[in-house]
Amino acid sequence: MEKTTVKLPGKSLKSNAKDMFFITFGIFLYAIGYCAYTLPEKLVMGGVAGASALIYYATNIPAGTSVLALNILMLVIAMSALTKQFFWRTIVGVGILSFMISVLQPFFATFPIMTPGEDKFMHVLIAGVLCGAGLGIVFSHNGSTGGTDILTMLLNKYFRLSFGRAMQFVDCIIISSSYILFHSMETIIYGIVFTITATVTCDYIVNGTRQTVQFLIISKKHKEIADVINHRVHRGVTVVDGKGWYSQNDVKMLIVLTRKYESQDVFNLINEIDPDALVSQTFCHGVFGEGFDKIK
């Protein structure tokens, strides 16, 4: 039998250029938060950026140099465990990040944007939002900034730790090690607050705009409900045959996917037609296809 091969379509030049633009913009936001707020306030976060900050506080070696050196070291150690795509994607991200930190760190040291006397906690929140938003934009466009992603993959491969636990383990070690340098629990607490703020912001950027709602609707007036959702909410409806086990009656179940902001409209319409309808609502992090997001 003749073997057939399927040629997978590659990303277009326009799509790659768009991804590269947003990856660069995201790294730029991250570098501003890092250089304008994190380093001047002597904050310590997780990841290679946090380790580089500690090296800078202790030795005055520029953070951009440490970011580049530590990432290259980890890439060399972990090369056999990384995919080719992840390796080259990380090389590009690390190169851009190191360059921007090397340029912005002396710039903000000369022209600081923080006002003397402002609350340090506010600066921690601003830094967390900027860095988290930057990472969210990078991840949304298939980019990588290296860092503890590499260590996380190694811990997952050789010690069977989940990605989440491995990342928490590495970040906790880096943040806690700041006590050796500063002998301050306050610095550790600020580092934890920064990490939480950045994580929440990053998750919102990556998943917040994609959040969709799935409805499962069982009603005797399923036709009227399906028609009104089609014509007034402009969403598709799938009808599934079912059977109530207690009553042994045949039922029709509607499956509807909508954006989060459309969900209240669906509830209102169901309530108008059949207040006794059985409705289940669940949140999805993303739905891909016609009328929703494109698969990247």
C-alpha cells in the first residue's frame, strides 16, 4: 500500500511578523516593570530575573548580563531535554529580554520614574502588573523568555514533579534566598506579593479574553429556546437526544457556547420562555472555531 503523507500548513509570514511584534512589545513591558520598579526597590521575584536581581544587588553586575548568562547555562545543561521549537523560541526571547534590560536599566537609573516618598507596596503592585502583563502577551503569541521554564521541564522529566509544583519550588527557593542577602522577612513578603500579582495578571491576559460559557439546557420548550438563541444572541445551538432515568421520558438537551458577556442574555431569554427549564452553566478557558478564537 502506498504511504500517503499530509503536509501541515506553516504559519504565514504575516502571522509570524504579528507574533514577533507582540512578543517584543510584551518583553518591553516586562523590562520596564523590572528595570523601573523592581531593581530600584530591591525586590526579589522568582525565576532567572529574580536570581539576576540578587546577583546585581550583591555584586553590581548588570542584570541584563546575568539574565543572558544564566539562561545560556541552563539551555546548555538542558539541551537534550528540550524540543527544537522551544530551544529556538527561548533563544529569541532571551536575546530580546537581555538587550532591553541592558538598555533600560541604566536609563531608569539616570531618569527614574518613581516619585520619592511613594509607597513601596504600590511600586510592588505596579511592577507585578507590568511584568505579568508583559509575560501574558508573550505567552499568548507563542513566545518564551526562558528562565525557570527550562528548570521546570527538567524537574518534570527527571523527578516527575508537575509543572506547577516545579515552578513553585524553584521560585520559593530564589525568593527565600534573598534573606541571606538582606536578612529581612519584609523582602520575602514583597517578593511573594509581586509573584502573586504578576501571576494573576498573566493569567488574565492569557485566559481572561478567551473565557467562554457553556450552557446545558433541558426544557420542554427547547425549540423556542434554540430559535431565540440563534436569532437574538446569534450563537449556534446543538441538540442532543437524552432520556430522563427517573421518568423514562425522552428529553432534548441544548448545548450552547457563548462569550462570558453574553451569558446573562441567554439566562434572560430562557427565563422568558421557560422559567422551569433545567440549566447548567460552566466556564471554559477557551473555545476555538468559527465565532470564537482561532487556533494558534
